[in-house]
Amino acid sequence: MRVVIQRSKEASVTIGGIRHGSIDHGLVILLGIELDDEPTDADWLVQKILGLRIFSDEEGKMNRSIIEASGSILLISQFTLHASTKKGNRPSFIKAARPEKAIPLYEYVITGLRKEVPIETGEFGADMQVALVNDGPVTIFMDSKQKE
């Protein structure tokens, strides 16, 4: 699994002209699920996300987690995070998991995060417009296979 995490002041996702979810202070997470991902990948990512200290403390240092900062999460599925651009100019998405595998893992991640913080989501496979005011800006990439 791959995620792009962006600390946000506010964010929303719109589907078909209708606002589907929005948050104020928190994280926007773009989640890509790969063919060989398993629940253990999701467990690792959920724990890393919840423990990631990227919110400011009283001294202005990035020292607080999303839980400590009382933030929310906007989680968006994004298969394009597994794009391969090795050959030619048209990306290949052959490593991205098909919906029958990806949807249960996407829902598993939602459940894991929801145990600790409020979460809003997009809609798996939908054409979505995501609006974001990136705070910092702070943007972090993580990959469960690389454990970084």
C-alpha cells in the first residue's frame, strides 16, 4: 500500500457536484492498494498514520499525532499511486489491485482509522474532485512494502 499524507487546514471531496465529505484541521490521505497487499500492510499503515507526529505542539515543533491534535482524516482511494512510468509516456496501472481485492482493504483501513479519529471518505472508483488547503505545506509519502 502507498499513501500520500497531507496535513490540512481544510479539505473536501466532491462527487457529481455534491460534497461527499469534508474536514477542517487534519490529514488528507490518498491511498493506493497494490495487487499483493494484505491486511498486515493496512495494519502497519494505520499505526504509522495514527502515530505520525506532524502536528505542532505549544513550541511550534512537529511533535503531535493526529490523535493528540484532535484532527480528522479525509481518506481518498487512488489507484494511480501505483502507476509505472518506466516505459513510454502512458502510465501503466498493472500493479494496482482490482476492486474485488482493493475495496475490502480500503474498508479495512477506514475501520482501523475510525477507531481512533473521525474520518470522512470519498467513494471507491468514483470520479472525485478533492479540494485541500495544505497546512505547512506538509506532505509525506509512505509505502508499506518499503516500511517507510
